[in-house]
Amino acid sequence: MQPIRQVIHNAPEYIPIPTDLRHKTIELIIWPLGDDEPDTSLRPPRYRRAKVDKIDLPSREERNAR
């Protein structure tokens, strides 16, 4: 059986299940499509990042030298 994908532009209070899928194990995914605010976690940070040519990391022995 093929999955059913349906875009509902004005979602009703209840979503009807087709009769051939009733009383079976199904997966229902409700995914909002772009009506809400954009995800702010994908925006660049407000602080400025330093641009460097090279990062100088000491070796393990140099870091642990006492």
C-alpha cells in the first residue's frame, strides 16, 4: 500500500482517516509548512568572529609539560 501525502491548507479541527486505514497500525506525522516564524537557530550569530589564517595548537607533550 502506498502512503498518502496530503497538504491541508486550512486544517480542520479533526482529520478524517480513510476507511481502508482504520483499525490498522499507522504512522501519522503532522508537519507545519512554513506558516510560522523561521528557525532562528540557523541565523548567523550576532557576535563577530575573528578571521585567522592559522590556528597554532601545541602538541600533547607541549601541553602537558611541567
